[in-house]
Amino acid sequence: MPVSSLIVRTTAGAAPRAAHAVGALAGVTSCAVDDTDLVVITETRATAEDEALWKRIEQVEGVLAVELIYHNFEDLEEKTQ
Amino acid sequence: MTPTTRRDFLIRSAQLAALAALGARTAGAQSGLLTALPDGLTWQKAPCRFCGVGCGVLVGLRDGRVVAVQGDPKSGVSRGLLCAKGYHAGALLYGKDRLTHPMIRRNGRLEKATWDEAVDLIADKIMADPKRFGIYGSGQWTIGEGYVNLKFAKGGLGSNHIDPNARLCMASAVVGFVTTFGVDEPSGCYDDIDECDTVITWGNNWAEMHPVLFSRFADRKKATGEGGPTYIDLATRRTRSTELADHYLEFVPQTDLAIANCICQQLIARGTFDKSFVLKHVRFKANDGGDLTLEQFDAFLQDYTPAKVAKYSGLSVEQLGMLADVFGDPGRRVLSLWCMGMNQHTRGTWINNLVYNVHLLAGKIGKPGSTPFSLTGQPSACGTCREVGTLAHALPGGRVVTEPAHRKECEDLWNAIPGAIPEKPGFHTMAMFEALAKGDLAGMWVQVTNPAQSIPHLHKNLANAADRFVVVSDIYPTVTTEIASVVLPSAGWVEKNGVFGNSERRTQQWFKMVDPPGEARDDVWQVLAVAHRMYEKGFPGLRDRNGNFLLAVRDDDGKEVEAWKWEVFDGPFNVDRALFEEYRGLTVKKHKDLAPYDEYTKQPGMRWPVTRDASGQWRETKRRFVEGEDPYVAAGKGIQFYGAKAGDDRAIVWARPYEPPPEVPDAEYPFWLCTGRVLEHWHTGTMTRRIPQLLGAMPRAYVELNPKDAERLGVLTGDVVRVRSRRGQIDLAAWVDGRAVPQEGSVFVPFFDETRLINRVTLDACCPMSKEPDYKKCAVRLEKVSS
């Protein structure tokens, strides 16, 4: 169950609207940090799904670039810490 | 959120990582946040395994496996960023077909063997004909791996037949540096990206090849907007880099030689060159090495007026004038970047010289933001190949085998028999494969590289290789292991200790973090084991002056450690540290000083020369040759090119002419072919094709066409097109209007795909000075095979 974080760059002023659109994708939570940057968390069932999801984020209106920051790909079982 | 599950922890960690990376970049700060992520993983630093940028990676470990990767915000190179390849670096270790045991070819088939059998066989084969055995290595060798191989070959076998695959990527840069400045490697650094007013890329698609550096500039350009830095993309193909460019200047292949001369011609004609800099720091030479005056150099340049160059370069008089405007503006800080577009060139050395000419005439070197900067493609092409000196003519620390004093210094440090190192350079890469084909070499040990895919003109240069004794050390099966007599399974990246040196002279260390799979073992151990077996069998070259093992590894007290035994090598003693400390003693002569190994364990890296300051602290050097930055520049000099062979502290401006390429499109083969890399894959794809995300994003090689050519040929994206040259042919799917657009009359094919070997088609013509082949220009024809 990979968990990743991304910084998403948008055109000036587009971040809030892009955050909303990106956040509507399944397995994604996002928030706008300022008017051009989003922090996005993705959760997928398998690493094979990561790339497709990130490409969908790239295609959201106003998005200029998607930069992967953190990528955890361990076999994740839900364990209480 | 109060984390309650492991998943919650990871989500929280991911958020913190992104916020820290944003903070590190927007504030230029180096946040310590990430080393304390609450995700229950152990995090350790390493440089990225892939390209020459040298990004800092934090590797997340759990239960003896790499399970997470993030950018290291403390890295002065990447500041928390990584590219698509870097983020998946952990997965390169876990492909399903890792090599896990030695194999020996028997009756035509590779069969499982023991380490003892393999080591014994290799030792016997080398001893049978040591002078006809070559070692073909890599810019992906760690410094320890390169050093031990060099000492084994040059000190032990008495053979200079050792050369790396870096010959194929940066040899022209080396000869360019040495002929202009007298010493190798850049004077500038990545900080110049943050301080320049204009970037010019010379045939370099850094958005895909060096993406983190590109992002560093793109961030700055975006943040500053109008009035910020400008970008000129001087290229033969529109790429992702072009999307950021203020000016895209498309030139005819090979005419970069004429364009550089044209800039110089205009600087002198307009009087906008930096006269005081030239008077103090430059001298002029003719192509044959004779001295020239400025006036004579100007006379040479009269063949390169804008009107003349515009006739064949593809650039207009106005575009050529604009380039001269940029370099002639005394207040403008200009950064030139290049990589394979200039180095893989039948006049690769000359074009390197010519770009230095432009910067030297303009006085745009040695100032923050103003420098010519040669990028590299492999993670330690600089650290291992150029600094350690794993080239056929070289010795460590900038020494060469042709200098008696240099050979003696190495022999003395190694306590080798005087005269052990031959004075004649060995076979360079292209000659090495030709020798293997002809039988002049009886065998070869290939480490960390895949020549059966990467050597140009494969039919010719790999002919008969399968009939020779070829040993291949690698982590995965490749097309090269298919022709091997012996295959040795290697440890990869963080499965071993290592040190890399990147493009900006930065040396970066990492510790072993996880065990290699099965029986896979470090390449350093493999060499030590074979060398010691030869010593045990009485091979004289591996005895030092006292009869002891030449490649002995010693602890801090000088006591020998039995590092050829795997259980010792794999124990607590750090062999990599011992090798680094021995090598470090050879780095001072040419002012490439390194700090002690232990200093590199404390931080992401330091740029050499690294010397102690008055307070006893080890201090790196951002810019060489610059007073106040480089400790070897004398007070009052300002700029001092202290490597100058004439001893006059001057760099050389060379009168290098335009020369047409050896093969140009004609009626029979009407297209230029250019080859290269893509964002998702690295070199021959041995690692990146095992990473599902990267393979999924770019599964196969393709042929990229200009839309006008495609329309004329009736080719659509996805159609199968045969690319044929005088040397061979392959069939590829067409890509039109894709990620990049080659100029009309040219095509591009990436070389990562082992199922579609473009090097059956490429030409093996080389730069006669650097011996680096030109993968960027040959003539092909296209035939549509099917829709």
C-alpha cells in the first residue's frame, strides 16, 4: 500500500482550484500551501498504480509540474503502533 | 491528527516531508525535519545511484530492506528534491531477476558455480596472459572500486589496459579541460545556477537528463518572473527543456563549432571582449599548438563572421548577434551548460575548447553565476574515472602513465616493484573492443556496465566477444552477460559501502544499509579475491617490494586485514574507508585534495580541493582558480589558472576550425540520427527497466520524427518504422509530436531498450583527441514497415 507525497506546482493563483480538483481524485488528499503550490498525499493499492495517478494529477487544469517528495513502498499491513 | 496506525504514521511522514522540501527550497534553508520523521523507519543518507548530478537521497530502512526514499533537504545539490528515477532508486535493488550466484559457461550454457570455482578460474585465465587481459569499468564504479581495479591492473598486472565506459560520455570534456586549463574538471559549481543572469545550454536536454538542476533553475525563473534569469536553448531538437526557454536556437548538427567561433569573432570585432581579463589570464594558440597573437587569432576568425556562419549553421545573423550580445554584456552573468551533445562529437575536444574560448574572451569565468560548466552523465564519472584515473593513460590525482615521476609516486605509495607500471598507455575503450574482436586481447573483465548494448556499431565492435574469456560483474542479467564466460553477482548501491564524486567536484559517501541478495558480493571484494588467489599461486606482479600482497588492505595501525576473505570483508572493518584513505594521499599533487573519509560520513558531501582552514576545520572550495575561494590561488592574483602547463597561470584560447562530420545525410540515407536518454530510464535500462513505475511510464524505445517528415513519409504515431544505416537496422514504433520534436530531416532514438538495440545502427567515428565516439550524428533512412 504505497504512500507518497508530492509538491504540485500550478500557474499563479490556480492552487486553490487545483487543490479542489486534485483532492477529488480517489486516493488523494491535497491542500494549497500558497497560490502556486499544493502538498498532495497519494495512497494506492500497489506501486503499479502510482504512476497513473500522478499522471492524472499532471493533467488537472492549472498544474504545471508534479514533484514526488516521499515514496514509501513497504508491504504495509495495518498495524497499531 | 494523532497517528494510531502505521498507515497514519506514513501519511503524516509524507506530509512532513513535502512541507520540509517546500521550506528548504523556498527559504533556501536546510531543514533538519526529515531526519526525525515519526514513521518508524531508520533513515540514512546516500547520493543517488543514477546520474552525475549527485542528488542527496534519504533511504528508509525496515527489517533489512529499503522501503522508502525521500530527497535529502540537507543536500546542497538537490535540497530535498529528486527526479522520477531517484525516487524509485530503492526499487532498483528488488527486481525479480537479481543475479544471486556466480555462473560459469560450460558447453555453451551458464551454469551455477561456487565463488571459489569462479575466482580460481578467473585467476588462472588472467595469469595465463596478463598483458592481454583488459578491465572495462564504469563511471558507476565507487571510488574504492575504481581505485582497487586501477591498482590491480597497473600495479599488479603491469598493464594499462583499463578504461571505463566514461570514455563514451566525458572523455572529450576531460581533454577539453586539460588542453585549455592544464587540469581536469570544472571551475564552477551548481551554485552558479542560482546566481546567473542567463543560462545557455549547448545541445543539452537538462529537463530530462539532469532534471533536479533544471528544476532548481526553473524554480528560480518562476519566482523572479520578468526581469529574472533568461534561458537560451541552443539545440538540434525541441525538448522539454525548450518549454522553459526564452530563445530556442536550432542549429544544424556539428555547426556548434562554427557558432562558438562566430561569437568570438563578434566579441573581438565589436570590441566587447574583456580586454583586461584576456591580457592577464589568456594566451592564444593555433590548432597545431603554435603561439598566436590576438591579431592572428582574429584573422583566423574571419571565416566565422555572422554572414558566413548563417549560411550553414541554421542560425540567422540576428540570432548569432544575440549570442554575441549576451556574452558581450559586461554586467551579465552567463552560465553555459553541456553534456553529451558536445562530448559525443567527432570534434568533442574542439567544441569543449571553443566554449571555453567564448567564456575566456568574455571574462565570464570564475565569477558567481558566470562559468562554463560541463555536466556528466554518471554518478562517479568525475570521482572515479577522472580523479582516481581509471583511464588507459591515467593514474590517480591527475597523474599520467607517460610521466616517470608520476609512475614512481604511485609505485612508491603502493610499495610496488619499481617499473611495475608500464609507460605506454593501454587500449582506450574503442581500441579495447577492437582488440578483443581481433584477439589482441584474450580476455576482459566488465564491471558495472553493459557494453554489448552501449558500444556503437555493435556488429563490428562486439564481433567475436563471445569467443573470448569475458567476465561480467553485475546485479542483473544483461545483453553483456549473455556473451560472458563467467558471471559474478554484485552488490548494488546501498548493499555496499561507497563514495561517489559528482559533476561539481563534490565527494559523497554512504554506508552499507542492507545485505545483497543470495551470494552477491561487492566488486571490491571480487577484485581482492582474484588478486589474492593470483598472489597465492605465485604471480610475481602481485608481490610488493617485500614480497607481501600488493593489494593488502591495512587498518589504521598498518596491520593487514584479510579482506580477500568474504567473512572478513563483510565484517565490521570498513574496507572502503581504508582504500579511500590510501587513495587520498595521491590527490594533493594537482590540488584535488580530499578530506579524511570520516569527514564525509558527517555531511552530504564536500567539493574539492578540501583543505583545513586556520581553525582546523575542513573547508570545501566552491570555485576553483578564484582568490578567496580556492586555497591554491596566490594572494593578489584574483584569478589564477594554476594548472597551465607553461607555468604562466594562463588558460589557452585555441583556434579550432569547423570540420564537417564524417557521415552526413545524402540521397541514400537522408536523415540524421541522434541517440540519447529519456527521463524515465538511465543508460541501458539495466536498473530502470526493473522498476515497474518507470518501465510502465516508458516501456519501449521509439523513433521520434519531425511532423513534416512524418507527413511526407505517411507515418503516424505507432506505425512501425525501419531505421537503417550503412551498419545495421532496427524496427521501432514512430512517435510524432510527442515529448520532443527533432528538427526536420532528423530523428531521435533512445538507447535504454535492450530489445531494440539502436547501436546496431550508430557510427563508431570518434574524436581523434579524446577517442569518444559520436552517438549524436550519423546518416539513416526510414522505411515504413506497418501501420
